[in-house]
Amino acid sequence: MAKLPQSTTKYIIEAQIDAEGIVEKPDIIGAVFGQTEGLLGTDLELRELQRTGRIGRIEVYITAAHGKCSGKITIPSSLDASETALIAAAIETIERVGPCNAVIHITKVEDVRIAKRKYIIDTAKKILRELVYQSLPESEVLSEQIKQEIRVAEITTFRNLPAGPDAAKADDIILVEGRADVLNLLRNGIKNAVAVGGTSIPPEIRDIVREKEVTAFLDGDRGGDLILSQLLQLTDVDYVARAPEGKEVEELTKKEVYKAIREKISMDQLRSENKDTFGKYGRSRVEHVERAPTVVEREESAGTEQPTEETPQEYTPRPVATERYDSDEPRRTIKIPKKYADIFKESLGELVGTRAACIYDDSLNLLGRVPAKDIAGSLSGIHAHAIVLDGTVTKDLVEIAESNGVKFLVGTERDKLPRTSVIVITKGALQGKKAE
């Protein structure tokens, strides 16, 4: 008997046999051929079909117990669906196997091509995923990588502290908190920065202050306040500049960096104040002008203030566990409109497995759907308000969003992120889980 090649098999007929006595495999196979002979005509004769390879080798698995036998019969077929169904129905007409009464019923007819299709789809997904990860980055990404390498190469040490290349020979020094701050100043053309290396003042700083004119450029947060307090007590720096409230030096734009340095005040003026007028706002109380509240701040205070034109009354805010940044302070829970949360959740569900991103305007109208790796290039020339992506929200992605005025960034997961004005929302937050 010819065995049907595995590559030509379309269906597998599986049947259960129960015999009222002890029978063997040859008895069952003989009954299958003998008792179906002539039932379906010469075109569907099992012996002829097997000889031509349209029916494969009949396999029988039999076990005996307590004077009875039961087992499984499998028959591969390359016939079409209707002919295979006829063969299966004919097998169920068998009533005896050898000298014993027997009952055969079809348990299933499996289309082996479905399993092959599933394998093909899964394999194609894996191949496509590898192609996406291995694809060449955009020119902007390559350019940024090169600039980053150059900036890192330019960082040197001055008195065992991270510093810009001109710190040793410059007459004046910009004193910042950490290495990332030095990098950002290098990015913006300032090469005489020196990093304190934390919230405690190292002894080397005292020597630098005695030798050079020093401007302390501090973050606009509690860490910056702590360093400022120590500088007031332990050193005699010449000037103090502060980043805007809630921002760090490492995340400032070029315009913000130079604006903050221009608005520096002398340490003598700072000590002469009765109160700390240079703490939270990055400039003296006299020079400070109250800024308009942001959309997020208006939404946060919606429960206590009268609605404004920017706070639609038809939206019912609900708390969603989102974080603007990572720090040692407790994470903030920011209220966003229910409409926003519903649209973000629905969009994120539709993007699962696509490695794509949806871009929305400030009315939450869909502007377009792009590959996640092309987000940077896609934001040029449009006013994007929210981005929902199938992937992890990274520091680079947050920087791209912030530089393009994006307010909401939604992803499946998030890395450890710097302070930012962008509201980062994860899939777990939208589902009401506790923030990571």
C-alpha cells in the first residue's frame, strides 16, 4: 500500500472504535476496506484511492482491557472536503470487526492546512518583528547618536569632577548638579560647566570658588533648593541662576538655558533678602511674572474652580495614575477627561502587535497612523496633541514629544523618565492598575 506524502495531505480523519471482544489491527483494517467496499462507487473505492495516493496509510492504535478493545483510527486524505466527509461517513457504517460486534464513530475531521496557516502567520510575525528591530534608523536618529557620542567625548574632569572641556582654562565657571546637566549645556554651546555630583557640596568646589568666578545653575525643584542652602552656608559663589519651577537643567532648551543665566542674581543680593525669593521660580520675586496655568493644572483644579473655556464642562475628569517624572518624591496622580482615557484605551487596544502609533490633534481627531520608529519625522509640520503607541515610552521619545508640543504620550510600558511637561500614561494606568 502506498503511503500518502505528508505534503499532499489536506485532511486527517480520526475515529474511535469500541469492540465487544479482542481484536487486532489487521482485523480493523480489513473491516475498514471490506465493509466499505462498493458503498460509494468505484470512484471512492478505498483500495483504489490508496493505490493512487489519494488516501494515505491507515493507522490503528488499539488497547485491550476486561475482554474488550478500544482504540483510535486515523486516515489521511488528499481528497476535497465533500469526498473526505463521504469516506468518514462510510467508516461509521462498520458494525463488526472479526468475530466481534463493534461501533465506530468519527471524532473529528481536521484540516491540516489550518495548522499550517497558523504556523505561517506566527513565523511571518516573528520575521517581520526582527526586520523592524534590525531596520536602519532614521537620519535624525543617526545624527543625534553622532552628536551624543561627540558630547560624551567632550566631557572631561576638572578637580576630579565631570566638566566641560573649557572648565580648566576659563575664568568663570557654571556650577551644575550632575553629569547630565553638563551634557545639556555642552549641547547648547556652554563648555565651562562643572558638576557638583549630587546634593552635597564636595571639598573641590570650595577651591574652585576661591579661584574663579562661579555661577551656580540649579534645578527648579527641591534638590536645587537643598544645594542652594548648602552653597549659602559653605561657599561664596558669585551668582545663582535657577531653572524654571519643576524643571531640571538637563531638560532645558537652548532658549531656557540662556534666559535662566541672563536672569542670575548675585549671592550678596540673595543673602540680603529677608526671605528666599529665589527658590521656586528661578528669578527674584520682583522680576517674577505669574504664568498662565497649563491645561493639566486647570484640570487638576477643576474640582475647586469655576469652569473656563479651556475646561469643557461636558468632560467628567477621573483620576488616572500618570506620572510626569521619576524622582524620590511621591508620584502625582493627574486627572484627565474621561473622553481622553476612553479614546486612549481603545486606540491602544487596536494597536497591539502592530508596532505603530496613532497621532491625535487637540480635539482628539486622528491625524494619522505611522510606524512607531517614524514618530520623530511624522511630527514635523503638524500640531500633535497626543500620541498613542504600541511600545515602551522611552526618554528619547519623551524629548521628541516635548520639543513638538505634545501633551499626552500613551504606551504599553514606560522607562525611567526625566522631569517633563508631557503626561505619560501606561496601559496599566488606563486599566486602573496601580502605577509601576
